[in-house]
Amino acid sequence: MAKYLLLYHGGGMPESEAEQKKVMDAWGAWYGQLGAAVADGGNPIGQTRTIAKDGTVTAGGGANPASGYTIISADTIDAAVSLAKGCPILAGGGAIEVCETFEM
């Protein structure tokens, strides 16, 4: 079974505590549905820096910065995509990049 990086882009947290609780409950329910497929629950991403080949460093992560990640196990990339489609970040206007990882 392969591992897949779910790299989140965009999304956000609502301002009110009641709406924040709804979002966190949705994430908890989604993780519950994933069950044993969760290899690493991940975290949100804060500050970023991008280093170019000439050594130039820029802040902000580029045009479509990552906002968080999760690592899941799945039989195929299509199965990983199916699991990712239930992620609450999509309801919050974000997107998910599903990336197959390889053991080295």
C-alpha cells in the first residue's frame, strides 16, 4: 500500500468561535472516516520561504502556497483521490494536491 501526501492549498478558519467549532468538527469527522488510512495527521503550514536555484529567497510560498498537509495510505492514487474528496478544506474554498510518495 502506497502513501500519499495530501497537500492543502488555500482555505481558512472562520472568525467566530461557533463557525470555527463547525470546521474543526468537520475535520474530526473526516479523519474518523479515514480511520487507519491516516499515516500522519499532518498540520497546518505557517511561514514559508522559497529558495530559487540562484539562491534567491522569497517569502510566501509562491503563487499557490501550501496551507497544510496529511499523509494517507491507499492502494492507488485514484483511491487516495476518493478519500481526499471528503476533506473539509474543499468546503472552505481550498484545494488539495494528491501526491504519491515513494520509499527510498
